[in-house]
Amino acid sequence: MDQIKIGKFIAALRKEKNMTQSELAEKLGVSNRAVSKWETGKSMPDSGIMLELCALLSINVNELLSGERISADEYNAKAEENMIALSKRNSNRSNSGYGIVSILTIIFVVLKLTNNIDWSWVWVLSPIWITLIIGAGLFAIVLIVGKIKKGKW
């Protein structure tokens, strides 16, 4: 997926509809700054508003993700390309470890509900608490180090 191409496509379609960035933003319930970021290729529209955006621009999601109009003959091939691109984009994002915490928590909750462990609920939900405590600790360290580097500590 080429975000710049998609952004130019959104801008061109918006202009065809004689809409300003502010008008499009208002119809979608986002800021005109968000629309500007889409059109410059700095970000993508949130998946929750893509259908509404496509309806306003009279295109389908496949065309939006391709950044161009698609003929009926090309539709299936472009759909596959877009799905692969989205998959790669999502897999390239950094993994924050929440997946492991979620899996551990689900396993412990199932074991507790099936009476296979006699732990209290505090221990069953411990992966969540441990993650929150570590996250708060790291956040505090980052704040302190930042203040030390700025000479304000």
C-alpha cells in the first residue's frame, strides 16, 4: 500500500465532490488535520470510518486501499494485493507483549473456572497486574531520565 498514492487519491476525489478538507472532516466526525494527514500520506484513515469515507467519495474500500479506480476485471487481483499489504503492514508493527499477557490471562481464567487450579483470582489475573506494574515503572523511569537530561531534576 502506497500511503502517498492513497492520500492523493482521497484529495482528488474530495475535490471532484467540491468539498473542502473541513467539510469532509465534519461529515466523518474527524478533524480537518486528520484529513490533511491522509491526503499527504502521513497517516491512513481509521478502519472504523473507511466505509463512510468510501461512501462519501463514491468508491469502495478496495479502490481506497489501491489509491485508484479499479475495473471489474482487476478487482480480485487488487483485493488480494491489498489484503497481503495490510497483513504485512500489521505484522511489521512492534509487538508490545500484550498478546502473551492476554493468552496467559485467558489460560489462568479457564483453569480457575474449571477448578483445575485453586489459586485466588488475584493470582489468576496476575499477568495483567504484572504488566501494569512494569509499565508504570518504565513510565516513571522515562519521566525521571527525561527530567535529568533536561537538567530539571
